[in-house]
Amino acid sequence: MNETDGLRWFKSTASGGGGCVEAARTATGGMAIRDTKDRTKPAHVYTRDEWQAFVTGAKNGEFDLPA
């Protein structure tokens, strides 16, 4: 059994028909992310601290493309 077995996956209600990702909370409080186009590929799994750092960075504009 792997870390993502049995997780409850969700995606944004704003997502369109293709090119979406799904997310799931892990038992340890982290997040798992997978591609909806090919769910057979392994998910990317992040610890709680890694996910929080990503969310904080996104909110602070760290990943914005140059204007």
C-alpha cells in the first residue's frame, strides 16, 4: 500500500474539462497532488511544512511571472 491509497481527492470547482490537478490531504497533514489526465502516474506528495511554504510563497507572489 502506498501513501496515496485511500485518499479523498478533490479539485477546484473552477477547473475546466482538461489540464486539471487534484489534491488530497494525507494522513500526516500534508498534501498530495496528481494530474487528472493520467491518474496512474504517481502523485507528488508534500509534507505539511512544504505545502505551507508553497502556499505562503504563492500568496506573496513568489511564483508570479514577470510583467
